[in-house]
Amino acid sequence: MRTASTTAPLTGRIKPGTNYRGVATSYDAADGNGACLYGPSGDLMIAAMNHTDYESSKACGSYALVLTANGASITVRIVNGCPLP
């Protein structure tokens, strides 16, 4: 799991080192570009975060360790937000 820099402010709803539960969905990442405007990426270990936790892009560039029910895990970089239902 990646950690925040000691000089970066820890603002926002999501807190490093805290576990959250939820339902994950998948989508076609195409070239890896997203609303965070990082541009296309060869690394498609990326994710979009739900509208509330995305916090109008405060989550851009953060990393999340995603665990599955069977114990597998991957680390993804947040590059987009999901629209409200």
C-alpha cells in the first residue's frame, strides 16, 4: 500500500490506512485517460472512485489497495470519478 507524503495535507473524506468496504464494478478504461487529465497511460491499473469519495477531484492521483473476497489484491491509481446514479 502506498502512503501519503508527510508534507501533503491529509484532507478529504478518505483517510490513509483506513479500510473501507464497498461494491466494485469494472468498465473499459480505453487508453487510461480520465477526468484527472493525466493523459493516456500504458499502466491500466487505474480506477474511478464513487462521486462522494472522489470529492470533486481531491482523490485524483491517490492510490487504493483493492482486496477481493478471495484474498487477491491490486493497487490502483484514481484517475476518474463515477457519475451519480
